[in-house]
Amino acid sequence: MIDLRLLREDPDLIRASQRLRGESTDLVDDLLRADAERRAATQRFEAVRAEQRSIGKEVAKASGDERAALLTRTKDLAVEVKAAEAAAGEAEQALKRAHMAVSNVVEGAPPGGEDDFVVLREVGDLPQIENPKDHLEIGEALRAIDTERGAKVSGSRFYFLTGVGALLQLGMLQLAIQQAVEHGFIPSITPTLVRPESMEGTGYLGAHASEVYRLEADDLYLVGTSEVALAAYHSNEILDLDGPRRYAGWSSCYRREAGSHGKDVRGILRVHQFDKVEMFSFCRPEDAAEEHQRLLAMEEEMLAKVEIPYRVIDVAAGDLGSSAVRKFDCEAWVPSQNRYREVTSTSNTTTFQARRLNIRYRDDNGKPQTVATLNGTLATTRWLIPILENHQQPDGSVRVPKALQPFLGGRDVLEPFK
RNA sequence: GGAGAGCUGGCCGAGUGGCCUAAGGCGGCGGAUUGCUAAUCCGCAGCAGGGGUGAUCACCCUUGCCGGGAGUUCGAAUCUCCCGCUCUCCGCCA
């Protein structure tokens, strides 16, 4: 949710942001109207309620005829109060709906849609591989990835990681946690089933509702990222913030992939369940842009450790999620596809999520203010794809990046089974 | 799954229909005293929304908030119902 004070002071700023996103400016006018209407309705309610309360005090002291007279008056008033309260409640609900409909105010993202991202830099040399095998072919030869049995047991877009596949993933995630701890992040293992409020607070029940698994019998949701649990972790709290508060959450993630039938069906690029280490920061709004760069630097440090070439893109305004003001993706080189594919994403959501989740800090005057939140990927199952493909050798073996070798019993090469 | 007890401000905790504008304590902030620290004494303070007066910082008025929601009542922290959560015990179970 955006800051309503900002909306009142500078509605044109919000309209400009909506245009950049390719979203309607009518939503801004709807919100302005709903805001004015709510204030008017609140005032009407408060006026009758104040009268009711003051007469109520006289009733308590009065007796006999005087009391009876007061009671007839307050009985009528009670009806008015009830009606005014209901009207104020409806105005409040209408405001909330209009409020939810307006996206966060874009900050510095390039204009345009999905294809209008700006490449900030390309890092690492692309490997020269003749007829590269794709990650599934390599993974099957190593007996590291088994999608056939994944499908047998659970359906399409499920897989088993076995042997060195399991070790690679565990090592990579462990490496991410180690790095996070070195940089002062609090390592966390988070719930993957959450209540509706938590899901709603992070905005995942809006446009992405069909992407989310729901357990009807218990009214719980399976998270698509530990961002959900980490964001909701401090909901309704006032934090002591000296500097940014940083978490690294390790969890399995679940996605229905409802709208992606027939897309990326091979291998483990797009799956219903995967594991991820996610960074999440709470900081003062004035520090958010700098913190965003820090999360991006963390991602690049990890990519360097697994020795894969990548590029960094500045995602265009029209392709941002509703809560992000800016988003940087790291895309790793995938030789079999001869293109870059997204492996990390870091978003600055400023106060948008925190306002909905009611997460605040005390400013220098001791007044509660809404915090800013940011998130970013530190490692995920999908990384196995560029790791296997970029490090493949002509003989079918796979070189193990130095940083991962300790997690594979010191091996520097993984040999295929005959 | 069954039975019971709870949920009050940053924290602890009193409050069983109007005197709640929520006692008291801890912690916090300001001041006094004081070689320093500590102790003592005095004072100030919840959160959110709305309106107003003089302004960039206050002050005044007002409404809501006692786990969440609905209800009873002229009036609810207090009574009723639904939901959530915590604790204790029993049962079942990895």
C-alpha cells in the first residue's frame, strides 16, 4: 500500500508512476475519492458518537423522570450511531480496496515493458562448448536429476535430486548461508505453510493468487518463497533499528505454475517445488536504495563462487511486481539454450509491504515510522542448471567449482555413470 | 481428537456494566541531588485516524483501539456467540 499522505500532497507523482507501469491513472483518482469519502464518513460518525457518550454520562448520574427523558433521547441516538458507524466502516473498506489497487511508486526503473530491461553489465567469459548438452541430459548421466520418477511419484514438474545432485544443492545452499552469516544476516529456517494474513500481507493473494497452493481443510497456504514468512515475521511490531536488520531464510518453495503449461517443461527450470535461500532486509526508508545495491552485490558474490557467467538487468517499470519500486535480476548463461536465464531477483519494496504488515521502527524523535523492506535470491535449485551446463566437459564429466568442492567430498570432477 | 485455564499498553499485571480519560510495578525519557557510576527524589510519556489554532515545531478538541470479528445494552476491557492463538492434562502418533 502506498503512503496516503504522499498521495494527497502529490497525486501527479503517483499518476506518473502508474503511466510508467502501464497501469491506469483512474485508480489514483478512485483512491483520492475514497480517501475523501472515508474522512467525511468518519467525521459524521465521530460527531454522533461524541454526543452519545456525553449523554451517556448524564444517564449514569440522573434518576427518575430526568433519567427516563434522557433514555428516550439516547435510544434514538443509538440508532443514528449504529448507522453512522456502519457507513464509516463501509467507507473504510472501500478505501482499502482502492488503496490495494494502486501499485508502488516506481523509483529509477527504465520505462517500458518486459523486453525493455537495461543490461547493466555482463560478467565472466562465455564457455566455448561444442554441441552443449542440457542440464537434464548431464544430470541423468550423473544420476543427479531424475524427472521420470519425479513424475511417477508426484506428477509433471516434480523431480528427485539424487547422489551428487542432492550434494550439489545442499552444498550450494550451505555456501549461501555461510556467506550470508559472514555478512551479518541472521540465518533462518522458516515455515512453508502460512496463514492467509501472512500471504495477503506480502501481496501474493492479489495478481498471483492462482500461483499459490492452498490447503483448504486447514486454510493454510504453501509459500512460493520464504520472503512471505520473513516479511510477516515482524508484522505488527515496532523494531529497534540501529542499522538494517537482515535475514537469510532457507526453505522449500511451492508454485502451481498454473499459467505456464507447455513452457520450460524439460528438466528443472520451472518446477512446482524447489529450495531457496532468500535474503530479506528491514531498514529505514532513506537507506533502502543503498541496501538494494548491497543485496545485488551479495547475489553477484555467490554467482562468482559457483563460477558461472551472468549479466545484471535493470527490470523495466512495466515488468515490476506491484510492490517493487525497482528490481534487478541476475541472469546466468545457459549454454544449451544459448541465452541468459533468470537465477536471482532482488526487489526494493520500500514501505509498500511493511505498511500492509504494520512493521515500524522508531525514528530519531521516538516516533513510529513504517520500515522499508527488500528481498533478494541468494541461491536456488535452478542454479544447478547453469552450474552443470557451464562446467560440462567434452567427456561428459562436470567440473566442480572450487567453493563447492568441500561439499562433494573434495571432488573436483563429477564423472558420469557408464 | 477430548477436558480445562488464559490472551489488557514496550514488558509484567489489577480491573466482573457508567467513577476506565485503564491502578500499580518494571523498563524508557527529562530534571534535581551527586567526584564518576549507582541509589534517591520530582516530573513526562501508548498506538492509529480525524478536526482546529498559531506554524515547520508545538498546543487544543475529538473518535477508535484491552487477541480478531459479530451481538446484547442508552452505555461493554467487563455479558453472549463465533474464530485465532498460548499454556496444562488425557488420548493417538513420527
